[in-house]
Amino acid sequence: MTTGLLILFLAALSLTRKDEDRYSILVFAALCGFFQFASDNISDSSGYSYYLGAATIDLLIITLISKAVKPTATLINLQKIALWFIYANTVGWVIYELYYPPIFYDALCLVLFVAAIYVAGKKGGNCDLGSFTDNSNDFAFYRGYNTCNTQMQKNQEKI
């Protein structure tokens, strides 16, 4: 239930972003949502198929997001988060095989989902990646005055 709400929030947050970022955020949210739905509705007694399936979905996220035309900071950070999800699923599988409670795995996945929401809501801000959004850590629905373009112009005027 909580994961589903986080995925819906992530998808809704993508609507506040530019097209390049919107694609990567929607792919991330859609594939996570698909896996959540499939894992809830397909009964399987093996944890191996769950964790292998989750890692495969994360690899698919990395692959599909890399097909974007223009790499942005959001795209690169979502790929890093998907890679960390693969590591988390490996740890989760080991925890499952050792018959430990999945509290650590659940907490790690929650932190990674919150990180994905933060990345999706954060403005571009990395001028070296060609971002023309605000150069701040505020969320995308807040529009400040200091854009990367004007910041670059100010820096060139100082030279």
C-alpha cells in the first residue's frame, strides 16, 4: 500500500517537469508500479523469483531511461537509484535465504523511493549538463529568478 502511494506520487510529480525529465520519471514510476502490481497478484513461494524479478525491472529501467535524447541530472540520478535498487534486491535475497526478517530490506527500499521522489522533485540545477531550469534545490513547482542561463551570463561578465 505504501509503495503504491509513493509510486503514484512519483508519477504525479513528473507532471511538473520538462519533457526530458518527465519521460525518465514516468518510466521509473510505471515499471515500479507494474512490478508492484505483478508481485502482489502473482503468488510464488520462492523469494528468488521476486528479487530476481525486481532486479530485472531495475535493469530495464536503467536501459529504457538511457534511451532519452538529452541526458539530464534527473535521468542520471534515477539511473543511480535504479542501480542501488539492484544492490538492495541482492541484499534482500540474501536476507530472505538466511531467514532473517526483511526489515533492513524494507527500510532500504523506502529510503531509495524517497530519494527517487526527491530527485524527481528537485530542479535541474546542474549547469554543466545543459539544464536551463533554476539553479536551486527547491522543488519544480516553485519558480525562482536565478536560472542557469542567467548564472552563466553573470559568470562570463565577471571574466
